[in-house]
Amino acid sequence: MKRIIKQEVLAFNGDEAVAYAAKQSDVDVVAAYPVTPQTIIVEKFSEYVANGEVDTEFVCVESEHSAMTACVTASATGARTFTATAAPGLALMHEMLYVASGCRTPVIMAVANRALSAPLNIHCDHSDSMGQRDSGWIQIYAENSQEAYDSVIQAFRTAEHPKILLPEMVCLDGFTLSHTLENVSVLPDNVVKDFVGARQLPQVMGHERRSVPFRLDPENPVSIGPIALPDYYFEFKRQQEEAMKNSLEVIREIHEEYAKTSGRSYGDGLTESYRLEDAETAIVCLGSTAGTVKSVVDGLRTNGVNAGLLRIRTFRPLPVKEIARTLESLKAVAVMDRSMSFGGHGGPVFQEIRHLLYEASEHPHVVNYIYGLGGRDTNPPQIQKIYEDRKRGIQTGKVENPVRYVDLRE
Amino acid sequence: MTNQEKSWKEIPPAGVCWKPSTEYLTGDWKTYKPVRDPAKCTRCTFCVIFCPDGAIHWDAQKEDIEFDYNFCKGCGICANECPTDAIEMTIE
Amino acid sequence: MFTEWKFTAKDIAEKPDLFMSGHRACAGCVPATVMRLVLKAARGPTIVTNATGCMEVVSSIYPYTSWATPWIHTAFENVAANASGIEAALKILKKKGRVKEETVDVIAFAGDGGTYDIGIQALSGAVERGHDFLYVLYDNEAYMNTGIQRSGGTPLGASTTTSPAGTVIPGKLQYKKPIADIMVAHYMPYVATASPYFWRDLITKARRGLEVNGPAFLHAFAPCPRGWRSDPSKSVEISRTAVETCIFPLWEAVNGKYQLSGPSNAIALNPGKKKPVEEYLTVQGRFKHLFTPKFKNILTEIQRITDERWQNLLKKCEMR
């Protein structure tokens, strides 16, 4: 009988939990630049370095673009790398996110979700990471700081998996999670170190026509990041897509392995269903709002309303089949988006959810609720109103306006 | 441009190059080709040093200069820099 | 401080090229000569990284590569950050016993595009952090790879595609940014300028840059016959005239102390040897509009600014 490891409970905010996870994961290089609300991650990590608690080369780069660059090339040299950022920093790295994915360097990054300017806003919304959903990065959204801690550790194993080799970002809501104190159970150092293991390097065929490890090594030279003309570029992108597809299975496996060790799991690692078995109406959302929704669902259930929640933990790759299967038998789905896609038909999550239900033989009404932009708080009564809205929708059988805003002064 | 033989499943990931450029012969680019007069040549090897393409070699065994016309693009730097005017650019 | 590596022309000629033949640079491309010569100074295991630009593109057209060393390219503005990441990884991996080489040199190559303008932030940051690497700027004085557009390194009066010589405006109206002096102001261990005609000086300086513990900056003059509208066969000769006219003087600054190198030192000691700028400008099509009555005042200005900067340099070298 495998016993769950005894764990220490520490009072951490989300940023501290992430820094602690990185500390335990035998990271070789951290190159980062401070930006609210991620600053505590880099500050905490600097403390660990200053006190000799980690064997990591910490590079205080001069911009986020250089942070991602240094992580990519350090990773290409064979190092395990970690960084963190938020909104404007993530936007500044945009070019390099695509490069990290294209160069197949498994960089791990924590994103403390924050609104993009203009106007300037330091508070939580998902516009930053949603804006990067096409970049070829695995995206995990954590509901609480505990999950952020667990996800960072799992990320190293997932991203570095020889079938994957894709960078991964773990998203945690800015201020709501990053700066709020929570009880976080942490695994012992040696357990985490064993779990992440040593970085595996796949073999590639280099120009010396022999199979060599995929890293910059003077003894086995390879050229990484060439110019690929129209005759080859497309094939590389297809390779990345294949790796994305493969990561659905790998994320699930690593998540399960971690659950056996820690005693904690989040659905199957891809999505988490909360009281959906006989639900008529469900909210679909990401991140910390799911916590609030769960308590609203509990309240509604005691009043006999068949409400449920589908939390998407892995947004990229999107678990299309699983979500379609879970949602297709419901009567109404309210997709909560904490970002907008200007000029599109609703927010990004709404677009994806509605779209993946297209092939289902029957599917529910799907309505978009855009909320919480720029850190605007969304409280239980407002969420309850969403369920009531959808119930009314089921009764009338019509959806007049599929894109709505929560608590916006109209 | 879809006449390449390898599918996306066959090529190494991350664009790792699998052919050295020495398999790509740029010699057919030239219009003029350098011809050396071994009598005038003092084997100073400046031509070897200046060639942008590394298309001129110093053979230590033979103790002589060798032009690799497979890579020479006919720029004429070697002829221009030769201290004894031992190299002449002739039409290819 | 330096090992003062002694080498003959034949030593250099015999050393195998780490920048291999078969690259797709133009005929007469002197940046390619610069790359070859800098790599001749490699002293052991070396990792190279390039910024986007001519030398990156011609040497890595998939599936071909001209690099016999491990090599990586990521983007245009960040080669110094590339080098920072590689150097940091090597440092920690060596400490953890996962890199067995005693020393691995890191060389970053970039054009004036990736250095003066878009790349200056990453360069300044990497130097301030003190990473141990050699940064080589191959200066062909415009964004050549994208079509000869002006850069911060384009000199006064040069015609480029974004500062063309028209009927009203005679090419670039701004002066060449003194990038090497900016690097000296960082209090970095080693900064040097080099010209490929003076190959021995260039290779020696590249080797010194590698030996230095910390960041080193080598500003290499690299004529581009295509962008400069000059005869390809004269490309190396132009790099000689640039030094002889003091348009591109050769010097080194070891820990901030300036010192002139051979050919420029000779001119300082014998000012009669200094050639007028016309000799340099007439052979390049990008300056031909300056030889018309309307714009010859720019010629005068070029001579004036060249003389002024030369005198400033002499002052820094304590020779005036």
C-alpha cells in the first residue's frame, strides 16, 4: 500500500508557492525581470540564491524579452530553466514565446495573470495569457496557490518529456492568488527532486550525420534556429502541433503520478468537473473564479437547482473531446471569460467552447459572460445571477444576446 | 516548393540542420575565375586568409596553394590583394 | 594579461575553418571574411550565436549549416541575451558536473543592425552583468539583410534605401554612433576595433577578447560591396583605406585605457601618412552623390568630423 507522503503546511501566497516549487525542482538557470504582480517570485528566488539554498544561476536580465531569450538558450545548452512574468512583460516576450516553442526548449514560466495596458492596470484578468494562446506553449490555469505549487513541479516533467519538448506556462491570478496568503502543503525537498528527476535530452540527427544529444555541446555540434524557407517551415509547425497533441496524455500521466505521491489531484489534470453529473446548467471558467463558483453551486444545489461547474485547467492543448463529451448533454452553458477578443464573437474561451461543440449531435445553448476585466471583483450574487439567467434561457428556449458583460456599468 | 523528400515525421525537431554547407557547391555562381601563376606566387597565403568563402587552401603537405573552384564565387579579392599580382581573374 | 599568441600566416591558413564553405553570402562579402578570421582565433571548445542578419541567414538555410561549432540563433535584437543564457548555463552545468570541458568560449556575432539599434539594450545589459563572452560586431554600416536600410552605424552622407540620396536630401544626415566608445564607457574589460585587411591585428584582438575574463567587444569593419555599391574585388582594400584615412582607426581599450594599434599608431606618429577621405569615398557608389556641386559641403563635413574624432581618439590615447 503506497502511503501518501507527509507534507509540511506553510503559509504562502501564490508567488511564494511558485518560487518554492521552483526552488525544490533543481532548476539550473533562472533569468527573470520583475513586473507586478510577479515580483515576489523573483524576490523570493533571489533570497534563496543569496542564502545558498539553491544551486541555480540567477540572471537579472534587463527586460522580459531578454529573460525569455536567456531561458531559451540556457535550455538549449542543456539547463533546466524557469522564469516568471505578467501582462506587459509577457507581451514584451511575445516574439520569444514563439521562438521558445519553435526551438523546442522546455522553459517553464509562471504567469501572474494581469490586465494588459492601455490604460495601465495591475490587477487580474486573463488578457495576457489569452493573448499568447497561439504561441505553442502548454497553458495551465491554477485555481489556488496549492495548485500553482503542484503545477510548477509537474510542468518540469511534462515539458521536458522527450515526446513533448514544449515550453509550459502555469497561470495564477494576479493579486487574487499571487498576493493572498493560503495554507500550502509542500512535499519534502528530496521527494520533489526525485519526482522532477534529471533533465532528459532526446537524440537528434545533426549535420555531422550522427545521432547526438539535443543540446549545444562542443563535442557534438548542432545548429539550432536556422532559417527555414517555404519548403520546410510548415513541417516544423506540424511537429509542434503533434507535440501539443501528445501532451494531453502526458499531462494526465504526470498529474496522476503526482497525485499518488501528494494525495492531491485536479480532475484528471486537464479539466475538473464539479457536480456536473446531473447538471442542467454549467459555468465554464478558468482560474480562481472557479473557487467562488463552486461555493455558489453548493448553495444552488441545496435549493434543488441542478447547477455545476467545468473548470478548464489545461487550456492549451485544449481537451476538445473531453469537454465536448462533458458538456454536450447539458441544457445551458455559461462560459465566463476574463478577457476579450475585440471584434471577435465573444471572448476566447467562449469561442473555443462553442466551437468544439459544433460536431456534437446535440448541444446546449452556450452564452458568454465577460467579467472581471482589470481586476473587477466578481462576487457570489453576480455568479448566482448567471445561473438564473441561464435557467431563464432554458425556459424561454431562446438566446437573444450570446455575449454579455458581468457588472459592467452600461 | 514541395519537392522535398522528407515528411514532418522524418525531419529532426527544432530545425536542427542535418547537412553541412560543404554539400552546397556555390562555385557555379562565378563569372570570373582566379587563375594563379605559380612562378609569381610567393606562397604568402594572404589569398587563403582573405577569401570570404574559404575557397582557397594551403596544403601543408604539398606546401602549395590550392583553389577550390567548387566554392569560389569569383569575387576577385584574392587577385586584388595578391602582393605579387600572381592571380588573374579570367572569364569562366 | 594576455598569452600573446604567436602565429604565422601559414598557421592561420592551415587551421580548418569553423565557418565552413558553401555559405550563401554574396561574392566579395567581407563580413564572411571577418567571421572566418574571428573563428581562426578560437582556442578550444566554442559555442557561437548569431543575431538575425546576413551572416545568420547565409550560414543556416535549412537543412544546411556552415557552422562546425554548436550554434544557435533566436531573434534579431537579443544576441547578447543569447550569449548570457548560454554562459549562465555553462557556468552552472560545469558546477554541477554536467559539462566536462574546462573552458567553453562563447562568441556572439551581430551586424550593425543587431548592435547599434535594436540590439543595444541586450548588449548593454549583458555587459553590465559581466558575462564572460566575446561580442563581435561585423559593421557593414546598414541593415543589409533586409535591403540596405540605414542604421545607427551608417555614416554621414551615405545613401541607403531609407536615407536615399535624393535631389533635396543627400543621404543620411546623422553621424555614425560611436558604438565602441559607448562600450568603453561601460567599464568593460576589453574593447577593440579591427579591420580585416589587417588580419593579424584582427585575429590577435579576437583571441584577446576570448582570453579576457568577462565581456569583450570587438568592432570589426566589414565592407559590403552590394550595399556600398563598390567593386567586390576591392572589398578588403576598402577596409584598408578606411584605416588609412582615419575613418575607422584601429585601437584597443584594456580596462578603459585606450591604445592605438599598429597602422593607426603609425599615422599618429607620422601625420603625413593620413590620407584624405576622398580616397575612401570615391570607390563607393553610396557616396557618389557627394561628388556633385550641390552636396560637396557634405564631403567637407565628413573630413571635418573624421579629423575631429581622430583628434579625440589621440587625446584618449594620450598622444596629444
